[in-house]
Amino acid sequence: MKVSVVKLSDCIKYLALALVLVVIIIIAICVLSGGREIVLKTEKEYYLKKNDIAVVKLEENASTGYKWYYTIENENVLKLVSDNYYPPKDKKVIGAPGVREFKFKAVGEGETSLVFENYRSWEGSKERVQRIDYEIKVR
């Protein structure tokens, strides 16, 4: 029976090579899987890259019945990823507004409008109290 002996220096070389491969794989996954997170603040035109996430945070007062609703003109360009409401931090203040946070993913190249309207569901959008328009271009 023949026993092969591996030198310590060879083991270190193999471990270093394996570590480099793991780092390359992790970097490739990060680059290919996700984009940047862009916070849309003012009504204007925004340029995104495919896989970028557009974040919109709007003040909302749930106790009044008013809620933010969105419309995407072209869902081949932008799709909703999440819609969350965060209540006010100070729970002692009655009627204080919270924050509604929308996240949209840029899924394809092109242009679309993203419109937000604040209204009560039982009154409909014709009775909105506020409207915000964004123009999104994905390259």
C-alpha cells in the first residue's frame, strides 16, 4: 500500500486558490443579482439601471382614512417589490402620521411614469388631496 504525502506548502496553495474562487463567486453573485437602491425624493425624471430598486417614502396618516395609491404606466419597466406602512414612532401623539414605503424594481429597459395619489378608498381618486408624478427611465 502506497501512502502519498502532501506538503504543508501545497495545502496552503490549495486553500488560497479555494478562497480566491469563493471571493470571485460572491462578487459575481452580488453584481449579477442586485442593483442600487435609489430614493426618489422630488418629482422629477430619474434614470435607473436594470435591477435597481426605486424607493418612495410618503407621509401617511392612517387615522384619517387617507392612503397612498400608485399607478405604473408600463409594468414591463418597473414592478412593485414591497408596500409597507410604518406607524409613527411616538405612539403617545394621537393622529400622528406614519410613513408608507414603496419599493419598485427596474425590470426592463424603457420609460414609464410612476404616479402616487393620496385619497380615501371610499371616495376614489377624483377626491385626492395630493398627487406626485415621477418619470422613470431604465437603461
